[in-house]
Amino acid sequence: MLFFIYRVDKPGSRDLRESTRPAHLDYARGLGGRLRLAGPTLDEDGGRMTASVFILEAADRAEAEALTAEDPYEKAGLFETKIVRPFMEVPPWDLKPAPGN
């Protein structure tokens, strides 16, 4: 099952994010194919990372929570909020209009 994980940085945590980023990227790489999509959200100017998004494959919510709890970002206390929700992937071809529409 896929899970959408959205974790918002604490205010004023830019230095913590930057110093922890190499370990975070190593951790994410170690998830292999279980990590289907990942990346940061950015501020309005696109110059500063403000949160992290994972689309993660896990057996259930408890496993998704446990996997993300091991992320160096979480261990360092970077985030003020964390949302974990089941996610349904929709292939792009399913979004195209039917012929004649």
C-alpha cells in the first residue's frame, strides 16, 4: 500500500535542514524501491525548502510511521507537523479525456 507523508519544517530550522540533508538523502536512498517519490516543498520564491514529501510503499500505516521515524530529519527534530495518509496512484493515461470528449 502507498502512503503520502507530508512533514512541515519548524520555523527557523533552515540550518538544521541543511546540516542534516546528507544523512537524510542517504537514508532515502536506502529505502530503495519502497520510496516511490520524494522531494521538498519550497517557499513562494522557490529558494528555501519548507517541508518534505514522501510517497512510500509500506504494509500499513504503522510501518510507514516507523520507516519515516528513522529518517535523520525526524531524529534531529526538524518537523513541526507530520501527516501520513493512504495514497492511490493514478497513472497519467487515466487522466486523459476519453475519445470524443
